[in-house]
Amino acid sequence: MSSVNPVGWFEIPVVDLERACAFYQQVFLLQFERMQMGPSDMAMFPYDHQANGAAGALVKEAGYEPSSSGTLVYFVADDVASTLERVKAAGGKVVLPKTAIGEHGFIGHFTDSEGNKVGLHSMQ
């Protein structure tokens, strides 16, 4: 395992992949690449194999259950507050408003269209 940025992939479970794609597209202003991998119906977040950080996908598959507890994925945001506004506009719920974490910037949490709790982080 790499000792620097060790997370290489994440999957966010969804019940309704179309609804989840629409939600995340509105919140993060991005487009997904859809694909089928075995039993998994997936929507891949944009990624660059040459850049640091983890890539991931929304995944609909038997046995995958959205959750508001357990592992928490944080997305990098230009500004937590404006991203949380888009969360509300997309039908999500703000769980933790923009909160200062000292020299490490700001965080916020929200619940997505599927019931997953997700985090945001920014330096401003």
C-alpha cells in the first residue's frame, strides 16, 4: 500500500442510478461515464489516471446499500458553502454546514438522493 494518498478507488451505493447521477451532476457540475462491470451498473466520476487522488463511481448492484453511517467519503470542493447550496437545490439534505477545521480548511456533510452521508472539504 502507498503511504501517500493510499485510497485508490471508492464506490457509493445507489438504489436509483438515474436519480443519483442527476443529483451528483447538479451538485458537482460534472458528467458521468456509464458502464456495466459484471453485475454492477456503474456511473464513473471523471478521473485522470496521471493525477493524485482517488477515482470512484456510483454503483447499483445487489447487496450494495446506501448508508448514513459507516465510511465517509470526502469530495474536494472549491467552496463548501456554495456546494452545500447546490446539494439543497438538488434535493439533498445538509447534515453539517460549512465548519472550520483550523489550518486544514473547512468541511461540510450532506445526505445524497440515495441516503448516503457524504463529506466536502475545501481550503476556503
